[in-house]
Amino acid sequence: MGDSDNNTTLPLVTRRRVLAGTAFAMAGWRPKAYASNDLEKDQSPDPAVAVWRKWQAAHQQTEQLCRQQQRLEQKLVETIGFPNATILLRDGESVTLHSLQALHEVLDLGPEDMAKREKAEADLAAHQVRWDAADREICYSATLRAEREAGDRAEDLLEVLSETPATSLTGVAAKLDAALMEGESSEDDAEFPWPQIRSARDDLIRIGKEVVPEQVFPDEIRQRQTRRRREEIGFSVAPGSDGGAA
């Protein structure tokens, strides 16, 4: 007996790699305007670094919210299940459907199918009500919306970063760092051009630290932000556990 809907594809969301951290909800804002306000307040000497800081924070928030909404979705699936209705076809095979469209495509409009159709529609609607109630209780949809808004903001800031001239080696390294974090599928992606971009970024940071040791580069900024977040949420960090003091 089949227990799947071959005519319906459940909503699947492709995600970028998940960074470690603590998920948090965000208030509503307008991405472009928010980015502009942040840039006006930031007094970093290199405008590209200032934009990178904002982008990096938004990018990380997006990934954190992604992680949270995936946990909530899994909880909904395990406790409620995706809304569905199961019907018995004329050949005796049962099929589980997840949408009214799929239901209407499988069942004919003949009188013999009307009762099945009405019952399946009622079952699907009742299941959707249970899903919606559980969704509101654990804030799954709200978290999903927050993730999308954070992603929009990160995308806006990435565009601003590409249009902002760097005035230091740190700024150039920050642009390469953003390209890597946004584009590569993993930190050791071997497909072109990611190894080449990683190499150029690392060379630039190494040379920059030798030539202008007073500048702080993206890797150091990220370490400091990670350490500060851990301290804010009460984690105790052992000396040297994140690569040493910046």
C-alpha cells in the first residue's frame, strides 16, 4: 500500500551552513533604511569594514534564526505532522495527500468520489487547524519570518559592501571574507573559485598583520564577537579555547 503523495512535494527550504550561536528574535525594520542608519552611526575609519561588521552580524543572525526555526519545524512535524489526509483509491490503494490541489487532482468529480473528497477536505482542514494552533504556541512562523527579514537585511548589506570602496587592507580582506561566507558551501569547499579566494584572503590577512600590525582583521573581529557573545550568555570560555586572546 502506498502511503505517499507522488503528486505533491512538501515545502523544503535549502539552507546555508549553520553557525554556532544562540538564536534570538528580532524586531521589524526596513532593511535598506536600517543599513543606512547603521552606517551613519558607525565611526570605523574604513567604511568597508563598517559595512562588513553590519553584514557579518546580520548573516550570523540569519543562520541562528535558521537553526531555531528548523528545531521548531521538527518539533511540529514530530508532534502534529504536516497537514495531510489519507484516502482510499478505487483500486484499493491508499494515498496520503498534503494539499487541496493534490486532493482534487487525485479524485475525480464523479458522484462516487464526492463523499471521499468531502471527508478528505474536512480531515485536511482539521489537521491544518491543529498545526496552526501549535505553530502559534511555539512561534514557528514568527521565527521563520524573522529569519527571512534577517536574510533580506544581510543581502542588502552585502550589496552595500560590494559598492563601498575599501580604504585599508582590512577592508579588502573583509570583502573577500564576506564573499566566502556567503558563497561557499563549507569552510573547505574545494570547488573553484573558493580555494583561490580563501588563499587570497589568508595571504592578505597574513601580509596585512606584518605590514600594519595595528589593524584588526576579520578573523580577529569574529573571535572577539564570539567571545563577547559567550560572556553575555554566561558561558565560561577556557583560555585558548577559541584560538587565544585577540
